[in-house]
Amino acid sequence: MSKKQGKNGNAKLQTKSDYLFSMSYAPKIDESVHWLQLLPIAFFGAFVIIIVKMYSYSRNMEQFYWSSGNSNLTDFFSYYKMVAILICAVLTLVLLLYRLCTQSLSIKRCFAYIPMIIYSVMVLVSYLLSDYKEFSLLGYNDRFEGTLTLLAYMVMLFFIINTINTESGIKWAVYPIAVSSALLGILGISQATGHDFFRSSIGQKLVTPNTSVQMTETFLNGRVGSALNEAGLITQDSYTTNELIDMCKSIDIDFLGFTFNNNEIYQTVYNINYVSFYLTLLLPLFGMLFIRSVLRGREEPIWKKFIWGALFALLVFNLIGSASSGGWLGMGFVVLVALIVLNKKVIKWWKPVVILLVLTIAIGGVTYNRWIGELTGAINSTLGKTDAGGQSAESAGNAGDTESGNAHAIASDAHKLQYIDTDGNDIIIGIDDNTLTITTYPEDTNAVRILDQNGQSIGLVPTDTNRVLAFDDERFAHCYFQAASDELGNDYFIFTSDDQETKWTFRITDDGVFYFNNLGNLVDLDKVPSVGWENNSSWGNGRGYIFSRTIPMMKDTAFIGHGADTYCIYFPHKDYVGKYNSASFANNINIIVDKPHNMYMGAWIGTGGISVLALLAMFGIYIVQSFRLYFRSKFNADDFVSFIGAGIFFGVFGFLFSALVDDSTVSVMPMFYTLLGTGIAANMMIKRRSADEKQASLK
């Protein structure tokens, strides 16, 4: 056993049990590393989230029947974040190699390593066995959270745990996050008030490469080209991007096509859901720092109290203003666990707690119109309530979610289309617990045979509409049938039910009959398995439908996944009937579901059930350890580490609950893993300090 003199002159006891591995020149457990080694942590946690830049790339999308076939794609919010994440991971590996070469490498004993190793191995195995290695390596379109990114998360987590040893190190991780969150909060206010920075000329120039654009016929027929041409501004063969942006502003249009509605708070994270997701991490942290600042009284300058209070208020505005109930779910659990852990201390700290409550209530009142519809919709969808048209209140009141717009009224509660299955030359339709089997004949495309589930023949009778026939059976009196052909001589049958707005078109070929989707692709339909949410598929803005189709997918990846970020490729997009029956997607049965809206389900499909269990083990141990640690903590006002450690714990706890309805993304996960690693390091510091104090008291 050796002794190390601490900053405040108290003897710090050092034991070999603190380390898994330590070289001769490694810093002691309570010594800071050089600030240059902390820079990758600061950048990873605080500034990756801010990156927004246009990136054009190509992917072979023609291979998928559900894709438009456009292989030339553009990304703004994810690709360069991925690049920055990988750069941070490479830099930390270089720093670890430097420590090894200079005999200064040490590895703390930590519960997280075994789950991290298991997770990393399953990520690699899933990639090696993936059928879509291009997507699995870098990630799916607009997401870019593939194998390399997931491994980079683990590298950074390991580095953070083994680099942050002191209060100073914690500040290097947390204070840059405070700066970046303040910038993002201000950006959110600009978006909420209709003055989105990214819609300004400067903002659009900042995120768009200043390349030359040729005035081709294709460009001139597009949204921007036609508007500029009509205004008489096109006078030469080419312009730079910056010139086009200025020209667009002169006629009050945006050069970039924004998918976000005006006044939506999306900041730099691509989706309003992700705003509330990452803010769940930060609000408890800055709330605890504000409480500590107030408790310190005159020892803490007034400007620090103001900064933490203002930052808390700014983030509350963005959380509420994002109108995403996923973050509110997480914050509800944050409040619950905080009340349990802090218990009587909440009463003792009544003054700062009341200030935080007043700020939250005041901001909630000012933003009433932004959150009341989302909250009402969330409650109604959870209770299974829908409006008269069959549309969930949430879907009707909030089109902000990327998968759904306003749904049309489902055909009729009395006639439910259950499934459509194409099997050889047969079209099998389940409706109202009855079955229609329509047999087609490629050699005689005008002939069909129609049987019910008992093998009884059903005839067709004319209607008032030319070439449209009705089924001569009262069970199917609401169904209609029509033969058609195109100019190329391809033969089709069209089936409609009730509203006759949604036409189910089937093409007859020598290989059988297939559904002809709106992209012009032939699709062999099957019954798509589903679990749960039968009567409430619109729950959570369509999450009920997505979850019900994702759960059956999970049995195929209980051990090994399909490859990181390949969820979209394996989702049953051919479930057109299921979407038609869901209030959230009935308006667009061809919509592409590219994410499960559940971080754990996404990981289960991508990297396998074992990898998810490894993550849950790591998260669970951290939560149990933190709960015990902070439940017993006295929270001395001068104890910075305990306050910040508890704030991180509350934030991580809420984030993991929000993850039940939100996705892992390159926008939010760097901040999460930075704070998780910092929280683990803080817990180590507190436990070490307690052990030192106990040892000292025994002397």
C-alpha cells in the first residue's frame, strides 16, 4: 500500500485493487491527466451534436421493392456526425497507444468492461454474418449508426472511464456540454419563433457546399429552378450554390427543401423526438448544479446561479416546445427516482426546488399551445381512444412525427380487411373473418374463379360503373372487382372495399399474380405476423403498429443480429394491409418504416439479443450502484462530484426510459455515452473517497 498526497493536503490511500492494470508512470487514481487528453471527450460529448453539413452519396436502393430506386441520396444531419465520432475514437486510440508507449497506461477496475466486450463482439459478429455489409458497416441512409459507429461508442466509453479521475476532469466533460446545449437551446428558440437559423441565407450557406450548379432542364423543372426562372433571374448557364441561395431569398423561397414545419424545434438533431430525448439527459444535471449553486449561498457568485438557472429554463422551453411526449415520459421517471433518492433533502432544499418548479410552470404556461395537443393525444392513444373517423387524437393533432401524416378515416368498422396473400395464381383475401380466394389464369386473363372459405363459388354481378363488378354474396357486398390492362398489354385485377379510394392492384404474370405497388414493383404478399396493439395500432403516433410488427422480427435475432442499423431492410414493408388498418399510416400505406422508435428493439434487430442483454446489464449495474450511492449521500454543498454524479444518474435513468419510445442516433448517443462514462468515473471517485475516509477513521 502506498500513500498519495492530495490537493488539499489529506493523505489519499492507494491500493492495487483500484486498477485492473497500471504501468509505472501511470497517473494515480486521483490525479488529473493533461488537458489535451480531455479534448476528445469534450468534443465527443458536446460538439458532435452540433454538426450539420450536406453530404451526397450513392447506395444501391433499386434492390428493394419498397424503395423508389433513387440511389443518389443527400444527408445533412448524420453523416458528418458519424465521421466526427470515428475521428474521436481514432484519436483516443492514439492517446491510449501513447500512454502505452510512455508507460503511463492504466486501466481502472470497472464493472462495465465485460458487458462492453460482449456487446462489441456481438456487433462485430452481426456485421460479419450480415447480408447487407455496406449498410451494416456505416449505417442506413440518414442514420449512419453502423458497426464502426457502435464500436466507436465503446472505445470512447472506455477512454472516458479511464481518463476522468478528478473534479477537473468532470468539468472538462460537463461544461462544454453546457455551452453546446445553450447554443442549441437558443437555436431552438429561433426555430420556435419562426426565425430558424437554417432557413436564413447564412445558415443555408453554412450547411451547403458552395459548388457550381448547371442550369439543366432537370434543374429548371424543379422547385427552385422553376421559381427562379419564372422570376426572370436565370440569365446564365451555371451559378454557385451561394448565388442560388441569395437569389432564392430575393423572391422569399428557401433553396433547401425543409421537411420540418415552421416553428418546429428540431435544432441540429434531425427529428423533434430526439430533441426531447437528449434533453432528458441534461435537465436533471443542470437542475442539480443549480440547486448546489443556491445552497452554497454567498460562496457561489450570483452569476453562476443565474447561468445554471437560465440554462435550465432554456432547456425546459426546448423540451416542452419540441412537443414530443417521449422526453416527457423520461422526465416523469426522473422526477420519481429523484424524489426517492433525495427524499427529505427535497424539503430541505425547498428554495432552489421551488425556483425550478416556478420556472417550469411558467414556461409551460407560455408554451401551452405547443404541448397541450401532444399531451392530450398521447393520453388518448394510450387509453385507446380515437376520434370519430378512426384517427387517433395524437395523429390528428400532431403531424410532426416522421412516419405519419393525418390519416383518412378507415373504411368501416363493420368491414375489416384483415390480410391479403398472393400465392401462385391465387389472391387470398381475409375480410370480416371470411376468406375470398380469387384464382387467376395467365392463359386467360379475363377468367377468374372465386371461392369462399368453405369452397363455395361466388359470382360477380355488374354495377352502375362501367367494368366494375360486385360480389354476388351479401358477406362481400361492399367489395368490388375490376379487370384492367395497360398500354403495354399487361393485365391486372383491381380489388376495392367500402370507400373504393384505396385500390389493390394485382398484375397477372406467367409466374403468378403479384401486388403492383405504387412504385411499379411486383410484390408477393404474405400474412405479416404481429403481436399486440390489435385495437390500438395508432398508439404513440403509430408506435403501436411498429412495435407490433417488430416484436415478431426479434425471434430471428435472439442471438445474432442482421447487422447494425439494418432494421429498415428487414421491416415487413409489404404489410400494406396492416398500414391501411392503422390510423397513423392509412393515408400512406407505402410509407417506409426505417426505425422502430425503441432503442432496444433497434439494437435487438441489428446486433442481436445478446448484445442488448449486455447493454442492459451495464446500464442496470450502473443504475443500482448509483441509487445506493446517492441514496446514502449527504450532499454537502461543497461536494461538486456528488451533485453532478447524481444529476448524471437521474439523466441517464430518464434517458433509458425515454429510449422505450425513441431511437439511438448519432445525434444523441455521443452525449449519452460521455455522461454515462463521466457518471461511472464520478461514482468511482465517490466510492474511493468514502473508502479513504473509512480507512482514516479507523486509525
